[in-house]
Amino acid sequence: LQLPSDLKVAGQKLALKTIDWVAFGEIIPRNQKTIANSLKSWNEMLTSRLATLPEKPPAINWAYYKANVAKAGLVDDFEKKFNALKVPVPEDKYTVQVDAEEKEDVKSCAEFLSLSKARIEEYEKELEKMKNIIPFDQMTIEDLNEVFPETKLDKKYPYWPHKPIENL
Amino acid sequence: SDGAPGPGHWDADAAAGGLVDLAVPGGAFSGRRAPCLKNPVLGPGVLQAIRIFHTRQPSLAPIPCVPEYGGKVCLGLIPKEFFQFLYPKTGVRGPYVLGTGLILYSLSKEIYVITAETFSAISTIGLLIYVVKKYGASIGEFADKLSEQKIAQLEEVKQASIQQIQDAIDTEKSQQALVQKRHYLFDVQRNNIAMALELTYRERLHRVYREVKNRLDYHISVQNMMRRKEQEHMINWVEKHVVQSISAQQEKETIAKCIAGLKLLAKKAPSQPVL
């Protein structure tokens, strides 16, 4: 459900961005899926209601009313007042909040990105190290302990079996 | 990069040709461990702190590979280098002749005395040679298989850890890609806001229209109703007065006329059956 980017509507330009719902679904973490779904359903409801409601209300047939209403001047009065009426456009206080949130999010994303890059570098270093170890059949135990530090035997039990006899 | 994972602990003097027992793999182990075994009083860790080995800079030359097979031997005892050494002077049969000569000399001069031990030695050595010749290879294979299993296990661990690191890198990369799509969240919110505002505005316009129309329609319907009521009232009033104005005399005359007319009609159509 995507809307064209601009709808010229009731005197104002409705600038809607096209949304890729697949990507939208991807970025939501699992514990916020319900909120995201509610956002999506709001969006769909609004678009459907917007589609059903026509842009302008139909024009009032002033001639007919002028001919039929007996009270003189009533129709003229109504017409004048109706044309003079300006429906107030609802003011938009919320886009500012969304923009502020987005800025914060961009900042935190940049932070995450830099941390993630640092992590990737560490991982790549480890990968290089792993790939460059000498073949196992030419290693000694000390080489093994260097590459896989978890194989290092405890200094407390240097002789076999490397644990107290109770633990066998 | 060279094969040494770090400064080579044990072959510091190899390049300088220091320790002789380096030719045996693990020979340096015995060099390092020996102090531990000789002095059981001191713990294994303490002595290494006191004795200072390997004070020269460790050489970073690649360590020679552990040899797969031992040196070639002839008769299971004598290394081939001896035969090579004698070859220029005595040819191929030289060492054998030397060996035979030495054995005969020791037997004849009774340097080696034949006792009961000789026969037990002959049978033992014969048995040993028989067993080694027959089963040596298979036992060797068995041992090789065990060692291969251990190495395969280590390989698995290495591959698994490489895979793990790769996966971690890939996850990080995909998360970085996701960061690019974060803006959709806010786009949706902004779209929602814009649409809601637009909707409210349109609803207001419609409401204005509806209210005005309602009022005008109300006036018109009120007028219509008044006119109808007036009409009905007038009709009723006219009827009432007409009925009132018909005096009793006129009523009688009218009724007599009506009856005469009916009689005439009845005469005109007598054959019509009454259904």
C-alpha cells in the first residue's frame, strides 16, 4: 500500500514519501513488533479513509435555495457568510517531535556504526590470526597453547591427569 | 609470515648451533624440563624463574619441519651414513665384510662367550624381529590414525572458530546495512501525521458544508410543511362551510333527484346481473 509522492489536496500539497514496507519490517526489533504493526495499521486506515473522503465537499446550489426559501435575505446572508468562512488548517506540532527523534536516532546509529566497525576490525584480526596458524602436525603443545589459550593446562596440576584424582 | 607463531622459545640457539640435542624433536624439552626432574624439592615454576636459559635474542628464522621418517638404517641398527662413509674406500661390500670380520674375531677370540644366554638372546631377538616385521606396519598405522583423529579434532575446532568469526563479521555487516533503512520508521510516522492532519481538514470542510445545507434544507422543509398545512386547513374549512351551507330543504331535493336518477339508470340496464 503505497501512495504517490504528492497529492494536491484541498489547497495544500500532501507530501507523502513512498515507504518500503519490507525494509520497515526488517528494522523493527522483536519486542516492538506490536507497536510497529499498530503503526502500519494506522497508516493503512488513514490512507483508506483519505481515499474515500473526496477532496472538496460538493458546492451548495445557491440559486435553488434562493428561489425556494421564502425568507428574503436569509440565503444571501448564508451565502456571504459561507464564502467568507475560512476553515482553519490544523497545525502540525508533531512533525517537529518526529524530526527531533530522528536526529537522535541518527546520532545513536552513527555511534553503533563506529562501534560495529571497531568490532569488525577485531574480528578480522582474529580471522587473520586463525588463518595463519601453522599446520597442526607441526605444532608443539606450546604452539597449541598459544593459538588456543583454553588448552593451556593449569599450573597447579602439571602432571597427568591434570586434575585432582577425585575429579576423574 | 614465517611459520613461527612467536619468538621461538626453544630454538634460540639453533642458528648459532648451540644446543646439540635440537636434532631430536622435543630435545629442547628435555633441556628445559631436566632441572624440574632433578630437583623435586623446588616446584616446577620456581626453578625456571631462577635458571636463565636463552639469554640471546630469539631468532625468527623459520623452524625446520619435524621430520616424518627417521634416518635410513641398514639391518635395523646401522645408519646408512656409515655405509656411505666407507663406500669410497671399500665399495659396496666393505661394511658387511667389516661386520662379519668383527663378529668372527670376537667369537674366535672368545671376546663374546657363547653361553645359555646366547640362545635365549637369539630366540628373543628372533621373536622380536618376527613380530616387528609382521605387525609393525599395522601398529604404526593404528598409531597414525589416533594422531590423525586428534589433529582432525583440532582442525574442526579451528574451522568452527573461523566460521564463527566470519558469521560475526557478516552479522555486523548486515546490521550496518539495516542502519541505512532506519529512516523508514520516521517516514511512516511523518506520513501518518500528514495524513491525519489532511483528514481532519477535509472533515472540517465537509462538516461546514453539511451544517449549512442542513439549515437551508430545514428552512425549505419548514416552508413546505407550512404550505401543506395551510392547504389542508383551507380545504377542510371550505368543505365544512359548503356542507354547512347545504340547508335541509336543498338536501331533500338533492336526495330525491338522486333517487330518480338511479331509478332511470336501473330501468336502462335491467338485464345487468348484480354480482
